[in-house]
Amino acid sequence: MALPDGAFVLVEYTLRVKETGEVIDTTSEEEARKAGVYDPKERYGPRLVIIGEGRLIPGLEKTIKELSPGEEKEVEIPPSEAFGERKPENIKIMPRNVFIRSGVVPEPGKIVEINGMLAVIRSVTGGRVVVDFNHPLAGKTILARVKLIKLIEDVGEKLLHLVLRRLPPIIGEEDVKVDYDAKKKYAKIMFNEKILQIADMQAAKRLVVGEIRKYLANAVSELEFSEHIRIAGEGEKKQTETEAGKAEDKSGEQAKTEGG
Amino acid sequence: MALPDGAFVLVEYTLRVKETGEVIDTTSEEEARKAGVYDPKERYGPRLVIIGEGRLIPGLEKTIKELSPGEEKEVEIPPSEAFGERKPENIKIMPRNVFIRSGVVPEPGKIVEINGMLAVIRSVTGGRVVVDFNHPLAGKTILARVKLIKLIEDVGEKLLHLVLRRLPPIIGEEDVKVDYDAKKKYAKIMFNEKILQIADMQAAKRLVVGEIRKYLANAVSELEFSEHIRIAGEGEKKQTETEAGKAEDKSGEQAKTEGG
């Protein structure tokens, strides 16, 4: 079975550099911990992949496309299907004073940004600096173990995972609910009070809205984000007065008036 | 009529330094422009004041408290009811090298932060720096012209103004709607898609929630923030694909995998 473009799937995968065994990406918390690359800001567990979205390396997406639900595969992905070949023309020699003038002392191994591109300094000899614009993983063969957990057909579930992948892991599946009315093409994505702690929430919503317009415009014509907050009764009132009412309020009129 | 603590009122006011005529705060766009202190990030027009909240200088709040709707007053507010008296003990002499050590060259007129407090350097003589911790407006008599536009009784309207005062002026009154059900004590605050552009929205909501808990807990026991987005139909699809789906998506899996 070949999954069509736009299919929503949940996958588990681990990517390793063949040469060294180094784990470069994994959906498994256990694998991440074992490899010493565990990141508490990462959401582990089955990850949403939209076929054709192009967010994964091509060889990984192609492999996923051919999997059936429940199927697991190990594949070797050549550089051309991963991070590209190493190209000699991506290695440039630049005069040392170009770096000095912009306040950077060139040293081997240093990562620098030149014209908006990242590069690694390979060597510094006299006034000549060898700069490598190749991707650090260019030329590497990647070993991928990948399992297709589920093909998502339900629009509500698609929305849930579009939202979750944009949020830090402190927001769990239990903190997000989706109501979807297929007849009205109306979707309501609901959060609890925890969502007020997420700093870049509006940026996350903009991304989700863009993806809904791209992948789900046929199924969703109206969208509502809803955040539900229980206002404390008398019993809890005292505590919240100090905590929420005052501590945070540093940008108000008083400050303005005082600032003149 | 003396307004009780917790009363919500809309007021217009302009504060001037008596001595110089300098406008230090105004709710009027016209006054701000005339005085050359117009700020496009400011929301002009009648401003929400909650009696007892203490966000205004005491003399201004006291004046407002005694106004009737529609009434306008001009008052002279002494320093003790404005930004405080100038206190000689707030002027300190500090050794010059304390500044130099923290990378600041002390110069008369410079505003510095010392132990989290702002201060003005008054003079530098040899190794001695005279630092003034008095508020820049301490000792000034303030002239206030203030008008009570309206006493807000409606809970929905109170909520509307609590929200609006936390938002930049690009969000107008027409972009926010409040549904309030007094029986269920349920309030729904609704925004349109423009709200997705507001960067600190969750922080603004936290402040509003804190204020509802403090001032409106008797009237509101459940609160819902709702953001309504129209997902483009087929006609608009092409445009939004490029704009929203791709441009912003810089933090996704691809980047992560590449960074590995």
C-alpha cells in the first residue's frame, strides 16, 4: 500500500549515522535517554507525519509511504536521500580579516553564520580560512528504524495531532480536546487553563491554522480555539489574589504614569 | 456620590506637571499629539479604572472616586498624593569605581539601575558620584483634568474592558465580543483571527484571569476565551498555502533532524 500525499500517519522512528551509530533523531524517550540525547523540551512518542509535507529527510518519508499500519522496517538511507552528498564546491577559502572585521576570531571547528548560512571552519592557516558550507550530516548514510503506528482518518484526531506537535510536552493529550462536526465543517479545539502558560501560543496557532488551510480545508471551514478556565470560588480566592492579581502586573498605567 | 472599592469606571484624564506644563499621561490621542508624546502602541480613549486598584497616583484615584458620571474636574495634586516628596536621604554619594567596575561610565543626567532601583546621576566630581534615587516626578505638583465617562455595571462590559486594556490598539472593540450568562455565571470572551497576531496573548489572559478572580469572582465562575477563525474555501486556498503553511515553519522536525 502506498500512502497518498496528504495522508496523516503516526510513526515511531530512530535515525542513526551508519558510520558512528550516533542517534540524530528519535521519537522514543527510551532511545533518546540511552543515546544521551534526551531533551525534556521534546515531545516523545508516536509523531505525526503528513505524507508529502517534506519535513523529514526524503528517504525516511519514502519508507513511511510504503508501510502498512503496524509494520516496522529498518532501512539504510544513502546521503542523496538524507542530508545530501558532500560537495567539494561547498568548501570555500576566505581571507581571515573578513572574520576579524565582523568580530569573529576564526578557529577550527567553530560554527559561523555567513550570509545567513551556517558553516564550519575546517582550518586556519595564516590569512586563509577554510570554511565548509556542507551540512554536518552531508555524505552520511543514515540507518532508520521506523514503524507506522496508525493511519489517522478521523478529522478530529488529525486536528489533535496538528496542535500537539506545536506544543511543548507539558501540554499532554489529556489537556486538549477536539470537537468536530462534519456536517457543519466546524472544529472546536479546546484547552484547559494550562495553556495560559505557553508563551508562543499564538505563533503555534498560526502554524496550525496554516496547516488546516493546506491539508484540511475540505473538511473544516470554521475553526474555534477555546480555552476554558475555572474561576476560583470564595474558598480559593485569597490565594489567587496575591499570585495572579499583583505579581505579574508590571506593565500597567501606574508604571506608565510614573515613567512620565 | 463616592464610588466604592471595586467599582469599574471609564475615565478620561490628562496629567501635567504644574511647573512646566509637560504632559506626563493622557487618555486623549489629541492631547498626546499636541504635547508631542503620542505613542502608536498606546490605546487612547476612555480608560478603565477600578476603584481601589491602586494603579493610578492616589490623588487621581481619589478625585475619580468623588465624580459622578459625566462630571469633569480640574484638580491640583500635591506631591504627597502624586509621586511622593523629594527626600534628601534618597540622594547618595557613591564611589566612581563602583560604576566603572560594572562597565558604566557615570555622567550627569545618566539613568542607572542600582540594586534593581532606577536612579539619576546628578554630578560626578573626582571619585564621587551623586546619585538621586528619588522618582523623577517626586516633589512635583500635578495638574489633573479628569472626566468620569461612565460607571460600568454590566459584567460583560467589565470583562470587555479588562481584556481591551491588556491588548495593543490594533485590537479594537469591534474585534472582541463578550457573552455573559448571569444565571450560569459563565462568561465567553470571543476574538476574531486578528488575535493570532498578538505575541503576548497568554500573558495578557493570565492578567485578565487574575483580575476576574479578584474583582468578579462573585459574578463569573467559568470563563472561556474563544478565538474564531474562518478557514479559507477553495477560492482563497492558493494564497494561504504559501503564506501560512511554509514561511513560518522554521522550527519543525526537518530542522531538528538536520541539526542532529
